[in-house]
Amino acid sequence: MAITPRQNLEIHWCSLKKSPPHTPGRQQLSDQQRSTTPRGYEMRKRAEGVGRTRQRIIEAAVHLHGTAGPASTSIAAIAERAGVTRLTVYRHFPDENALFEACSGHWLSRQELPRPEMWAAFAGPVERLTAGLRDLYRFYRAGEQMLTLVIRDQHAVPEAMREARERTSREYVEVLAGAWPAADAPVRRAVIGHAAAFSTWRSLCREQGLTDEEAVEAMVTLVEAVDAKA
């Protein structure tokens, strides 16, 4: 059967509706999306791999610092435990300070740190000292192994880290002594500093066998006696 001119026109019009015109810009964008998606995925995977490697190095350093001590921990030992080369360790941590800072930050993030702002809520000097020493001795007991080795190996710890620890210790004493009249009284302040030291807790609780609470009571009694004498 012959197709009339009208039918031919209708067929042509329908084909135009079914087949939209070619749009080079849209096709180019689609191709670009397809080409960049795998690249973006690969970059994310690579970044995740770098992060995992860095974390393994940090965890290896924390383990060795807490078992052998900083002085006995070498870059080679860290690399071996992390399953990487020494060069990889240096790529992530170009100097000793950077590695120690990351190691310290990771260990501290897993501890329940002392909270001097909570001690400060106690207005009475004895109550504040008691609360502060309880908090400190709890922290010392939980982190005893690491604290013992790091303090023993102070000579191997970067100066910036030693200064930060000393600064924190002074802040603790500042809060504990602040509730007493004449807070800067040198003898009382020295005794409070002695009571707040890790070495004091270790001596009383590990070497002399006191409980944390007994050690707190002994130190509070000592400070009160010094204050009464003054």
C-alpha cells in the first residue's frame, strides 16, 4: 500500500519525538563523570591506606613506649612492629617531636584524664585537696606502666614534651593550693606538690602497699599538719 504524503509527514514527526537531538555538551559531561569517578574512588582509597599506615605506626610506638620505654624504642623497632620500612616512618613523622606528639596524644586519648576544673568546684581546701588527689591517684593507677617508663626515660623524651608535662603538674598544684588561705605559702605549696606527684603515689601505693584512699588520707593529713604548724 502506498504511503500518502500526510502519513509520511506523521512518521517523520514521530521519529523526531522519539529521538531527541544530539547534545554534545551533555555527552561530554557524562563521559567526564565516568572518567573521574574511578579516579576519585582511587584517591579516597589511597588516603584511607595512608591513614591506616600512620595509625599502625602510632600504635606501634605507643606499645613500645609502654613496654620497653622511650629510651629503648628505636625507629627500626617501630617500623618492624608496624610492618613498614624505616623510610615510611620518616615520611609520616619527619622528626622525633612529631612522633612523640602523635604517640602521646593517642595514649592520652584513651585515658580518663584528671579534671582539675572539677576539683575547683570545692571551695573548702581540704575537700578540694581530697577530691584532687583521688582523681590524680586514680589516673596514676590506670596509666602506671606508661607513666613509670616515660618518667624513668625523661632524658629520651623531647624537651617540648617534658615542658608540657611540667606545666600540667604546676597547674594541678595551682588548683589544689588555691583554696587555702595564703595559697602561695611555700612550705604548704611544696607539700601539696609532693602529694600530687606520681612518684609519691607510686611510693605509697606500690612500695608501701597502701590503697589509693589510704594514700589520699595520709597526704591530706600531712598538708593539714603543715598548715597547723604554720
